[in-house]
Amino acid sequence: MKRLSLTVKLAIACLSGALLTLAYAPFSFWFVTFISLTSFILLLNQSIPKHATKLGLAFGLGWFGAGISWVHVSIADFGGIPLVGSMTLMLLLSAYLALYPAMSSYLLTKYFPPKYWPLALPFIWLFIEWLRSWLLTGFPWLSLGYSQIQGPLAGWFPIMGEFGVTALVVLICCTLATDLANKKWLASSVIVATLWLSGSTLNHYQWAKPTGESAKIAMVQGNIEQVIRWTPEQDQPTMNKYKNMTADHWNNDVIIWPEAAVPQLEPIATDYLTAIDTLATQTQTGLITGIANYNFETKQAYNSLIGVGQKLQQEGSDSARGQYYYNHDNRFSKHHLLPIGEFIPFEDWIRGLAPIFDLPMSSFSRGSYQQANLQAKGYYFAPAICFEIAFPKQIAANLYHNTNFIITVSNDAWFGGSHGPAQHLEIAQVRAKEFALPVLRATNNGITAFIDHRGHIQSRLPQFKAAVLSDRVQLVNGHTPYRVVGDWPIWCVTLVMLAFAWRMKNKTNKTNKTNKQT
């Protein structure tokens, strides 16, 4: 690599980052992650920190420029911004996200010689990725671990979560790169064989066991076009469509409608919700739907999920009285809001600059970080609205001893036929695997799917089709180690590795200094 010019190295780094896109859904070539990251780390070998930072930036531009190119669809199609402007915004977003691998590259090359990289990089990478998941509300999309849901490391998800699997990926790639640079194979062979074989073995173990009981659940995919979702004259046709599509499915235990399936504000839609509540109660069905709630007294709006119909198991009851009244307590309000889409940073300054900064429903308030589970016919659902499913700590905070399912609802119509919705589904699969709980994913236009407690897609609907997906979902009993202890073990292990690398580096430096003096 020393013979290559910096310009050539930058081009290779960018291509290596772009190649990562193939490791994630819908492509799911999990092994590409190891090719891409190992190649990038090889480029860093013998690079001074200044050049390493540039290489990290180039890698990040390729990684996110190709990986989240679906953001451009929403900006260009629904943001009201010319092509040049939308491409500029996309480039700025990719450049911001590229700062994180650039920081990792700088810290690694600044403070550690290459032979200690396998010990040092896992903690450095995790720390920088943690920053990415937190700063400016966080955007942890395309974290490396997600690419391994189909690979041999998948068995580690229930033990150390996606965060820990990311650390394993970094460890493997760094060891491979170090051995390739030194033309040695022992360390990398042992680590790859050990982690892959153990992951494959662990993948056969079920941390949660089916109880023998199941719930019959239906999810309605209305396929409402994004351009008419917030058009007032389309409110009633949309509500009628969901009601009519549900008419033949009241024999299910629970019915789920997606994010903001009811397009009217909740105080305005109370008559409609009361009618649905009564119908669901009469058929002994629980129904969960997304809706925007605007409280005219407090002047606050919330992106919410609410439960109507039968709340508890009451087999044989002939009561037609439902649970619903405005602002009743069987509800969840989204906590992790999407910048621009659901709240406007520096709103007073940028609200009127372009249509994208004045989208409908872009002034929501945050719900609490921890909320009660939604209830429907005696089952308990831990909710996540849209990209909240990408925050495992928030999901874990809302799992209780009696939680039966994780439910995530979304409207991915913003992203058209891009690979964004497939990546979103992949993230939901990882959450199911981490917590050994079924994940029910209801969306407006796809990809609606049932995911079992092992992270496997049980059944799904095609995109861009109005349809109802009904299936029986097994109830399970048991907890994964990751659900119990979270990320602390991997933080501790990687920190010890970093400390050992630092000590060994200082010891080597001291020895070299002594030898020079003598």
C-alpha cells in the first residue's frame, strides 16, 4: 500500500465504503463487510494521522453515500427542492456521517502502531459509533453488526447485541488486515475460526422457548400514496379504506394498522375511533393504530399508537362497550423524533427556507423514554414507531416481564422503491434476535412482516400492494443475556483490550528509548 499515491488510496477507500451497501438488505452478502473493512484498514497501515483522517472520510462518503442513498428519494420527491439542492443536502448528510469513521481512523493511527490495532480499534470504533447514535438525536443506521444477521456471527446477537457484533466484526477485520500486512495467518485464522464457529453453534440455541400458545394477528397495509396522505379531502377515503380492508379479519385476536393510518388528528377523529372501538369490542378483537394526537389545550402534538377494542381477555363477554375515549391511557407517544420529518432543529431560523422544512406533521413533541406497553386482548406490546426500532436501549427500556411482542409501525412511502425499507426490516430482525421476542412490523406500503423470536421472517407482504397479512405468532418465554445486561460487557472487554494495547505500546516505547540511550 505504501507504493500507492494518496489519491489512489482515497479512491479505493471510497469504493470500499460503497461496497458495504451490498452487505446489508436487500442484498445481504454478509461476507462483503469483511472484504470492505479489511481493505480499508490495510489502507490505513503506515498512514500518518492526517492521511488516515482523509481515508476515513473517503470510506465514510462511500459507505453512507451509497448505503443511505434512499434519503435522496424523500428529499427529491417530497421535499420540493431542485435536483442540485437535493444532491447537495444528500452530500452534506453523507459528509457529516463520514466524520465518524474519519475520527476513528485518526485516533487509531495517532495513538497506536499497527501491531496493536486489533486490541485498540474495537473500543475506538464502538465509542465513535456510540457518538453517532447519540449526537444530534442520533442516526445509528448501517452499523456494521446489522450486516451479519444472515452470517455466522448471528448467534452472538442474543448475547452481546448488535453493538457487540460490530465489535467482533472490527476485531476480525483488524486482525485479518494486520496478518495480511505482515504475511502471517495464525492469529487471524484462530480468531475467524473461533468466532464464526461459535456464532454458528450459538445460532442453534433458543434463549426463549415457545410456550405452546399463539396469537392470531392481522396487519393491514393500506398502500396510501405519500402525496395524498395529508390531503384533507383524502382523510375520509383513507379511513374508509382501512375499515373496509379490516372487515373480513375481525376473527383475529389483534389487528394492527400502521403509523398514522388514521390521517385525521385524534380530537377530530373521535367519532370514527369510537365506531371502530365498538366494532372491535363486539367481535372480541383488539386493534392498534397509528394516529397523530394534537392537544388543543396544551398545544402539543404527538405521533402516537393507540389501542382500541378489546383490551383484556374476556372470552364470552357480550359487552359492546369499548375502552376508547379521547386521551385514554392505552397509548404510546413516539420519543425518538426524526429531524426535519417530525421536528425542525433551529425551527425559527430554517422553517421557511424550503418546502422540506415545512412538511406536514413536522412539529411533534417527544413522548417519555419509558412508557407502559400497549394492551390488546390481554397481550402486551412494546412499541417502536418508525426508526425508533434502530435504538435497542430504548426498546430494552420498554420491555417488561409480561411483554409478549415488539410492535413497530412505519410509513416508508417516503423512500419509494429504494433499499431503505429493506434495511429497516433488517434492523427489526436484529431486534427480534437480540431480545428473543417476535417483532410485528406494520407499514403503510411495505415491508409489512411477521418476524419470529429467532429473527427469521415468518411471513411478509410485497411492497406497494394494499393487502392484509394474517398469521399465528408463537408466544415465548425466556430472556436473552443481552436483554439482561445490555452493552456493559462489551464495553468492559474492549476497554480492557484498549488499556492492554496502551500499556504494551508504552512498554515498547520505553524499551526502545532505553536501547537508544545505551
